[in-house]
Amino acid sequence: MRSPSIDTVLTASSLPPSRFRPYEWKERLLSVSYAKGGLDRVKVLGSDATGHTGCVNALSWAKGGEVLISSGDDVTVRLWRMDRDNTQEDYPFKCDTVIHTGHRGNVFNAQMLPHSSRVATVSGDSQVRVFDHEKAAGSPGNNGETEYSTRQAAIRIFRCHSGRTKRIVTEDSPDLFLTVSEDGTVRQHDLRVPHSCQGDACPAPLVALNCELSTLSLSPLTPYQFVVAGESPYGYLFDRRHAGRQFAEEWGQPPDSSEVTTCVRRFGRHGRGSHERRGREHITGSRMASSNGHEVLLSYSADGIYLYSTKDDPGVTSMASGESSIVPPNKKRSPPRDRIQASNSEVELMEERSARDVMMEDDIERMLSEHVSPPRTAEQEPLLGDEAADEEDPEARLADNNSDEEEDEDMDEAEERQGDTRYSSVPTILPRARFSGICNVETVKDGTSCVSSHLSQRHFNSLVSPVNFLGPRDEYVVSGSDDGNWFMWEKDTGRLHDILEGDGSVVNVIEGHPYLPLVAVSGIDLTVKLFASTPGPSRFSRLDKSESIINRNAQAARPRRSDLSSLILYYRLARRMAEEGDAGGGADLPQCTFQ
């Protein structure tokens, strides 16, 4: 009997996976892992004795997912790799390299440049630093780590920016990368070119806007385009194909001969979010899809996350038409009024207090916007008893000054937040979808340490919001939240896929592994959490509490005033409502929301 030939044996079913199961099959397998859910915390990197000693602001995967880079307020860069000798854990990452950057401010971002061992960092001290630990001689540290000082590992220091530098975007080169700063500029750095930052020797920036910038994103499929955003109600799409191109035919925007790049599109909305204050609109995070090169995510402070496409025509997206394509938030039933007044449950009391607070906020905004104080009736007494007390009491004078200053500040901010007027004629793209439920208004970075503060004003130097795509085809949208959770939505349907506890306070960064169903998350805690697909129920999923979490985030996102002048206004308004309630039959007194 004739034996089967080698061609007969090596059929499609017997070929090795790497030969007959191409990259598309691996993508499909990864998509299924995310689609079935079951993400759970599988590893915590660092502890009280080891790891970072400050908030972890920066995470990035390098070398095809073999290395996880982390950095933060302790101004060190840590490289985590798989421990091949550890066969007891599924994800045995451990830190083997520590680089002391020498930054004098919080490190906001750290990236390894492609095809190299160089690590670039940006910081609150406005400097950009580049390190190469593999070409330096380190010293042994604790727990088998190798430590490198700034003098040993640093190869370049750039001082081109004049404001806090927030983000790095790498290109397909070990020598080129982009940075964005609060000075309103985007700069390209080339390690091949000798450079001195003394005087005016720095090259011209690619972008210079008349507003602070805090986020920058680029897709490897369209490296000639990048999106910037910050203290402006718009995101800006710039195109670097300037020389030798005629943009009038491609974008309808002829380039300015004095600029290096051309702003070809803006990304905007129909109006402010329900919790945004006029003149305080700003974008805290952006991301371009790596799978298609045209989808863009923008995270608006005190609002939500919006999905755009650079392929959409300005002003004629489905969102601008009669039928809105905005993905609505999860529907929640609002109880009847008689039930709210009759029930004593915690949720209903919160709803009742929220309704009263909204009424107070509306009246306070009206009172602050008036140049003349409302007339006082004979029945209403001054807060301190008489007019002379107002003149003698320093706190009362301080409250009046604060009120006047806030009014002037609001007017100034309203004028400033129209965006860069040079690009007011650039066509604006409207969003395809909106994702809501998070809260990203309470975290403040003071330049030296992490603090979580319930501030009344929403104009602050906030950390870049962790918005990102997830999945091999960017099937999911993820974002961190001020409540310590991170949210995961299906991009096409807008359905909330999962809510996972990622930090004890605030989630700052979310980065998915290039080819494994593994997600790295960090925030105010001193540790990095790894999430992966696991069999069985997830211990850290909070999807079953999604309604209460979203309601609580909506309450936290509502503007509050906590300064002295606002407390006085609350007091006066409460007395007025109490007197009207007594006259109308003894309505319940409003509760102080600051107790």
C-alpha cells in the first residue's frame, strides 16, 4: 500500500498555526476574549516596600508587549518584564530596571522609541529627556533590579517647551518623536540632529496655538496627521504634508506659508454638556484609532467621550441631521415626585437633594451674573444682622470680592474659550457617537503630588484623561473615572460592556497589550494593576452596580461652589426658600450640601 505523500499529510488541518492561521485569526481570538467579558485583576505590580513611591501617571507597552514602562510622581521610570523562571503565575511581571530621570516635576508620559532601547519622558518641569539604559553601566539595586542614575542613562535633554509637557507620540523611528506642552506648542524632536536650547536656537514648533494644550494623538496608519486639544472647546486636526502639496483640492484649506503644518479640520459639538460651565470647556484626552487611522476619541471634562471620523464631511454627519447618532447613556427611571417626598430611602433622598441643589445652582448663577445685588425686602434680614456688620466684617468683604472676581473671571474665560480664532474658518466635524457615565472633573495635579479634591471651579491643570481604544480592531472604547473605576463600551453599539475597579481613587491610564487580552491600569495608587480574561465571575467587575455608579458620577460632575461667597449665597437662598416654604404650608427645609 502506498504511503501518503507529504503533501497529503500537511493538509490545512495539520499545518502549524503560525503557517495556516494568519494574523487575522489571532485578531479574531483576541476579539473573542474581550467580547465574552470576564476581565479580572490578575496581578498587582509594586507594593508598599517595592515599586513606585508616587502616583503612576504613565504606562506604555514596548518591544511588542515584552516590556511595560511605568513612571509618575516619583520621577523614576520602571521597566517590567516577564519572569521566565516563575512558572506559578500566568503573568509573572517583575521590575528589572529603574531609571532615575532627574526631572524636577511629575513625569506625565514615558515611551520607548521604536527599534531601540531609548526611553523618552516628559514632565511638569517642561523638559523632555531621553535615556538609553542598555548602553549604560548600572548598579545593582533591591529585589534584583538594576538602577541607573540620570548621569549614567541620559543621552539628551530638551528645554524647548516653556510650559508643562504632557504627552509623547512616537513615530516609526528610533530618532523622531513629538511632544505637546501647555505652552500651546507641538514640537518634533530629532535625535540625529545636534541641538542646543539656548537662546532662539530651538527649531520652530509644528503647531503653536493660543491656548494651553494637554493631549496629542497620532495613528501609525496616518502618521502625517495628528490631533491636539486642551483648553479649548475644539480638537484640531493638523496635516504635516505641507511641502509640495496643494491642500485646496484635498481639504479645501490652502496652507499658510508661514506655518509648518496646516490645520485642516476641527472637532466640535453642538453645545456644552449639561454639567459644563460656560467658558470652562476643555478637552482632557484624545486618541486616534490604530486599526483604521481615521477615528478619533475626545474626552470633554465634565461631559463625556465623543467619537469622530476624519472621513466625515464637516457639518453633515448623522449627528447633525435630523436623526441623532449619539449613543444615549443608560436609561434610568426617575421616580415620581410623590414617591420622592414620601420615601426615606438613601437613593430617593439623594435625588431630592440633587433637585434642590440644581435649583440653588441656577439661582446662584443668576445672582453671580447680575452686576447689581437683588433688592432685599423688609422681611429679609442681612446675613450679619445689619449693613454696618457687612462693612466691619472682613469675611463679608472677602466674600464680595470673591464674587466679583469670579464674575470677571467667568466673563474672561467665556471670551477665551472660543478656540484659536485663527482657525475659526476651518470646517468643523461633528461627532458620530457619545459615551457617558464617567466622572473626570475632580482630579487635580498640583505639580508635586497627587491630590483628589472636590473643587467647585472646573478650571484647573488636570491630568490627561485616560481615554483609549481597546481590542485588535479598536472594537471598544475605554476610559478612567474619578471614582476609581474604568469603563468599557462597545464602540459600534454604545452598550456599556463592563465597569472594573482599577484604583482606590482615580484611574489615570489604561493601556491594552498589543496581542494578549491584558490591560494595564494605574492611577493615584502607587501600584499598577493588570487585568486579563479569566474563567468564572470577575471579582473586580462592578457592572451589576452600573446604575448607582453612573448616578453617583453624574452627581459628582455637577458644578459646586465651595468658597466663602458661594456659602453665603447658599445660606441666603436657603433662608429665602425656607420663608417661602413656611408661607406656602411648611415645605421641607433644604439640606446643606457642604456638611
